[in-house]
Amino acid sequence: MKCYYHPDRDAVGVCSRCGRAVCAEDSVIIDQKLYCKECAETIKSNDFKQKRIYRSKKDRILCGVCGGIAKYLGIDPTIVRLLWVIITFGYGIGIVAYIVACIVMPIEPD
């Protein structure tokens, strides 16, 4: 079997999404499945669009709101907690915002 993109090369596998035979140079493995570069880019862009915010199950002190926000933003939870404390003491809306976030944000799925 020859590569769809490089007919002079042997294919190492078939894309799990589109079925094209691909060589090692044009193959990408995502979640233990082989994809061609085109399908891999589509999958990665769709994963970014479907990014959701959840309350953290693992990184929590009270309800996991700050841990979930930190995970969503890709930063350290301590930074989010410090900012939350500053907002609470500086403006007085932090406690109400935290309670609302506990109610509105879903818990992180398993």
C-alpha cells in the first residue's frame, strides 16, 4: 500500500477518519489512533472549540471553582485563588460570585 500524499513511499497505516493510506511523515497519532495530517488538524481545532469550563474534582479547596477556572485558562490555581481573594476584599463581590459559580458551573466529568 502506498501513501496517499507521497505515492513513492510505503504507507504505515490508514487514517482512522478518512481512510487514506499515509506514510510515517504524514501520520499523526491522537488517542492511540492514526490520522493523516489534515484530519489531525481538524480534530485539534474541534477540540479547541469544544473546550468547556468545569469545577475541578481534584484541585479543590471548597467547591473547585478556582481549580476549574485555572485549568480552563492553563494557569496555576494559586494565582486564581489570590485574585479571587483580592476581588472579595477589594470589591466585596467575590463571595457572591463564588456562590453563583458553584451553582452554574458543572462538575468535571470523569
